[in-house]
Amino acid sequence: MKRHNPTSVVFAAVFAAMTVASAAAAVNFPIGTHLVKGTLKDWQNKVLTSTAAVTIQAVAEDGNIIASTKVANPTEDGYNFLLQIPLSTTATDSTAAVGDDLNCVLKQGSELSLAVSPIKVGEANAVSTVALAYVNMKDYTSTNGTGTTASVPAEYVDTIAAWMEAYEIEGDYDPFADYDNDGASNYDEYRAGTNPFDDTDKLAITAYTAPQNGLHTLKFEYVGGHIYGVATTLSLTNPEWAVQKVKKTETDAEHEQVMPSADEDAVGVATIYVVPAEGATSQFFKLEAK
């Protein structure tokens, strides 16, 4: 998977007291909450209000959402959101540990975007502040009668416009078209971080291993800063696709989505594991960008 721009296209025998002490040390304790208050502005540097309907999420590297809140009307000091991050001595699927870096994901409708700066988790009962910017979005509606809509960052549209000129594609940008005829729409390629003008660059499962240790193994090429998930169906005849929970390692907890890397310049191959559907004689998967 490529990055492009418009111009370059843990002594078995131990005293009992020591054993008890060691076991006690392994217990993970809740230690309170770290508060993050901040200001989210739009691309014109205006403080957003509740009408923007934006949700701010603090997301661990494994994709677990640790805290979430909606943008509210700004207070007198200009802050329009407050994240309450639960803490424990060691991070879990639902808590963070002091010193962790959490990705900050902004969500408006079905759209997700990754904030440039991660959230640094501070001490319990302390308060930190952060300023975030939300990009301008352009809304499109498909013309095939489905009424499907897409909200795409204006900055991305400007990039596509430059590509279109270079490839001599006329007309307004259409996120529902497939400029490179690779079977993935321009909009799907935007969400995946792939190039809509290169039919060899698209989101796909690149390798599959049948269940071993009770898990399907899938590999795919990722682009940093993007979130991926898996859908599954038991039949390709009138398929009913449903979200399939995945594991980042064989011993990991299950997650609905994964972010292989928060570094937007990173590319590489990711491996995820899927628990087979109970009683299924066949199972089909497709990779999706969120």
C-alpha cells in the first residue's frame, strides 16, 4: 500500500509469605479518573457547538474506546468537551494507565478522523487541557437512487481535484465513482488511505490461513491513521454481512476495530485473528475501512 500526493502520483519453591505478596502485587487496582477538557474548533478556527454533533473518543492502540464524549456548547473559558478517562494500575480493555498515549478520534455521523495530537494520560484526579481542530467537510449524495451520503474533508477533495486534472478526468469529484476501476469506490479508497487512481492499490485481504488454535488468520496492507474492521457472512448467496470481532494477537481480547498504527506516514502488513462462527461450515470475510 502506497502513500501518494497530487504531483507524484514474566524459584518455583518460595516461602508462602512471598507467594502471597507476589500475588497481591499482580492485582490491578482502579485508581481514579483523569480529566481532559478541551476546545474543538472547525477549519475556520471557530469553536464548535453541540449542533456540530461531533463525538470525541480516547482510543487505545488496540482500538478499544477508553472514553467518549460529545461536543457541547462552549463554557465561558471556551472549553466545549470533557473526557473522563478511567485509570487502573495497569491498562485494561476499558481503562488506561498513567503515562499512556491514547489516540484521539473525532466522529461525526459515520465519519471518523484521527486528531494530529494524541491524548497524554495524566495522574488520577488531575485535569489536563487540549486544543483540537476539525476539518471542513463536504457532503455528497449518490445519484444511483440509494440516497447514500458521504461527508468528505474539503482538504481531501482539493487533493482529488489536483489528481483529476493530472489524469484528465473531467467534472466534479464524485466519491461514489471508481476512477481506477478496481472495484472500490473513491470514497472507500479515501477511508482506507489508498490511491483511487491506482488499480493495484486497494484495501484487500492479502493472505488467509484456515483456523489454527481455533482462529482464522487474515493479513492485509494498512495505512497509518486509518481504522479497519472485518465483516462476515456465512453464505455468498444473499449475504447478510455482520461486524466480526477480531484479535490483534492470538491471546488478545476481541475488538470490533483495529488501528495498526497511529502514525499517518506508516504503511505495512497487519495480521488479525478471527474466532470462527459457532457451528459454521463455511464463513466469508471482507475487510472494511471505518
